[in-house]
Amino acid sequence: MEIYADNGATTRLSRTAYDAMLPFFGADFGNPSSIHSFGVKASEALSGARRTIAGCLGAGEDEIYFTSGGSESITQAIMSAAEYGTGLGKRHIVTSPIEHHAVLNTLERLKKQGFEITKLPVGTRGIVDPESVRNALRDDTALVSVMFANNEIGTVQPVREIGRICAEHGVLFHTDAVQAAGHIEIDLEDLRADYLSASAHKFHGPKGAGILFARRNTPLTEIIFGGPQERGARAGTENVPAVVGCAAALREACSNMEKNVRAVTALREKLIDGLLDIPGAVLNGDRQKRLPGNANVSFPGISGESLAILLDLKGIKVSTGSACNSVSTEPSYVLTAIGRSVDEALGSLRITLDETNTDEDADQIIRAVREAVIKLR
Ligand SMILES: *Cc1c(COP(=O)(O)O)cnc(C)c1O
């Protein structure tokens, strides 16, 4: 029996999304830009997907853009705000030290181009204090970028409060909602974000499909040049099957959200309790303000990587820190930012559940981790 508990890295494609995509790999292969009926069919599928996604997020259809994934959406949002800021002589950006590399490395590039980047502290709980955002704002601040929820320790940020502070000061606000979309509620009628990024493969949609929300009248510049697709904001023939799968997956996730949040949170609590019973174990990230499925626990003195490998041999798929960092043996920058020692950071295990995981899965994971920890000690 294999247990998949690495949903922070990617999720299984839902049957609904798969079924929705199939025709577009077959008979409905038209290019949405073609004027004949095949093109019209593809174009209508795109509009339908845009309508569905806008509905799930509380956005307007004209505020949703399709990209190749979370990384592209994030890059475009940040680059758009940076270009706009440059035109106004504003070259300061506020962010957190626990952002995904898509944010951090885009900001690194901007730093080389003369931008000044302020990274706010996140404390031991891994949460940005909205007041620290207010205090960091300057006359030349072009953008605030703070993630909705963290991919490693699962902490959910006070984006509602941060958005309000940015709006009060007339500063653009971007939030990387890749881990949040489809998992916890996002309502863009209430959330004062100018840009929001999401990615289909994190909510049971296909890989290679991203959503970029850019609020009406918010600056948006293309980072991929060519044809007039996506109303001139993103060139290239649209990935119709992926976009259709993305919309089907998000609709399904949103209509089951309450039920899923309840079930997955209960399972996570059971898992965290069981893991913290293992001597030496410490929880990473705030216990309450975290994603329903995220459990991140450190076992100081033990290699998290060895733990994950032992668990894999027992059919349990988990990760250490984030998937993007799994090739490096450096301690996680997220765990370092919340004050974990090198020893604690290197002994971390990230277990990310979804609604298909069962009570027995949690029992089995707890038992397997306990055995593996004893073995490695
Ligand atoms: C996965 C992830 C991304 C990148 O999304 P891709 O679609 O894989 O490019 C960005 N931010 C967060 C928080 C993520 O978890």
C-alpha cells in the first residue's frame, strides 16, 4: 500500500479534471484564435474556464489571465509592479523571508537592477505581523509581496490585514496563493490584493497551468512576447486542455471546500499529536494558523532526508522542507527564518495530507516515523 502525503509538492489529478481535459486532447484540438468552428469551440472552452475560475475566487472574468504555472504568474505580477514603480521612481519592495523561490529569485533579479528589498521578520510562529508591513512602507515602495500560505510550514499569513494596509497607502499588493487556492477560502471581493497567483497542480489540476489575477486597472506588462492572446498580456497559443482541467479542478475543490477543510484539519491534528508524542519532536510553524493538510515536524539530530527515504521504503511519500530544495542538503531557509537551529532544520519532515488520506494513513505514518526515528537514533 502506498500512501501519498506530499500534496505540498504536487497533487494527484482529479478524475473530474481528467475527464474534462480528455476531449481537448482528442477531437477538440482547435486553436482558440482560429475563426472556424474548431477554433470557436476551443475559444468557448477558454471563456468557460475563465468564468468558472473567476467565480470561485470572487474575481471578474476580465481579471483572470492564464499562464504556464505559479512561477510564471508570480514573475509577471512582480515584474509588472516593478516596471510601473520604476516609471514613478519607486524602487522599494517589501516581502517576507519565507516566500517561494519564484518570489525570492524574481526579487533578486530586481535587486541587481537597483531595487531595494525589505524582508520582514516572521517570528518563531512563521507569521508576518501586519503592523511591520505598515512600518516598512516608504514613499518609494512599489510593491508588497507576501504569500497567502507557506509551502513548507503551512502558515497562513494575515493577507486580509496586509491588503488593507497597502490599499490605505496606495501601494500595490501581490500574494502568492499557490498553496492556498482550492484549499482555503479566497474571496477577492473582500481581499484587497492587486495581484494573486495560483497553480492548478497544487489543487488536483494538471501541471503547467497557472492563474494570474490582476485587478482591473492594475498595471500588467507582458513577460512573454508575441501574439495578442490573453488580451495582450501573455503571448502564445493557449494550453486549452490544461486550462480546462484547471477550471474543473478548482470548481470541484471550491464546492467541496468546507467538507474537505473539516476532514483534513481533523486528520492533521491527529497526525501532529501522534508525531509530537515521539521524543524530541518539535512542530514547525503556528499550530492553528496553518493549512489544513500541513504537518511539519523536526527531529533534531536525525537527517530528515534519511527519514524520508526510510518512509519511502515503507510506501509513504513525504518530503523534507519543500520539493524544490530536496536536492540540496542546506538547512531550509524557511526553518532558519523561524529561528530553528541547523540541527532542527536538517531533521525536518513535511507531511502534507489531502482529502483522500484516511485515519489509517495517519496511524500508519505515525507508526512508521516512530520506527524510523528509533532506527536512525
Ligand atoms: C508550487 C509553488 C509555486 C510554484 O508553482 P509552479 O506551478 O510549480 O510553478 C509557487 N509558490 C508556492 C507557494 C508553491 O507552493
